[in-house]
Amino acid sequence: MKINVKKALIIFAFCLVVGGFLWLQHSMSASIMAERKTIEDLSKQEATLKGAVSRKYALLDAYRDILQKVEAFQFSFPADNVAFFASIERTMARNELKIIKVNPVNQPSTPDRTGVQVTCEGDYYKLLDAVSEMRDNKMIVRLSSLRVTGKGSGPVSADMSIETIMRGK
């Protein structure tokens, strides 16, 4: 019986070692699978982040391009009401429009702006040229309202509200 007990102990020890080895293999395999899943998740996250970074760089490049265009455009604000009124009158005179009246607006659309109400007469196409010239002018102005009336093929009458921001406000 001693030999049978020894064989049984050896078989038991062998099974215990093999079982322990298999358990170790299983736990290491599960750990490796978990690590692979983590690596796959991180790879997906890396691709997402690379896409986000490339979009941010594209936006940054677009911002820099626009900033260069804005810096290349030299604009100015009028120093006072006289310079603002004179600029409007010069634009109207260059386009052969007769100014009927120029009145300051009491309440422009926002408190930091100064505005005038201009009534003028002249050729319709000259009026369009004047509006276009105001838009392309170096002095920043905003045409907040425009009402044009005319009768037949003669001159048209225009009422317009023009606003600007004074330098230093």
C-alpha cells in the first residue's frame, strides 16, 4: 500500500502542478486579452484624438489666414462727427447726389455708435454707386436702413440711416 499511496500522492501532486499551470495560463491569457482590448480602445481613442487635433490645426490655419486678411485691410474710425459727416458728404458729391438734409440720429441702434439720417436725391445708379463706395471705404460705416422712392424714370429720393463708431469710444 505504500507504493499506491506514493503513486496517489505523486499523481495528486502532478495534477496539482498541472492544474496550477493551467490556472496560471488561463489567468495570464485573460490578462493578455484584457490588455489587448485596452490597446484596441486606446488605438481608437488615438485615431479620434488625431482627427480632432487635425481639425483644430485646420481651424487654426483658417483663423491665421483670416487674421492676415483682416490685418491687410486698413480701416479707420472717424475722429469726430465732423469727419463722419464730411466723409458722407464727399461720397454723395462724388456720385452727383444732391443732399437734402443730414440730421444726427438721437438713438442709434447701440449706445457706442453715432448715426445720421441722410436724405438725398439723384440718379438711381449713382445712389447704388454711393452705397457701394461707402461699403468699400476705409472708414467703417454701417447702413442700417435705406428707403428709396422714385417716380417714373426721373431721379430717386433716398432716406438712409448711416452709423459708425467714433475713435476712442
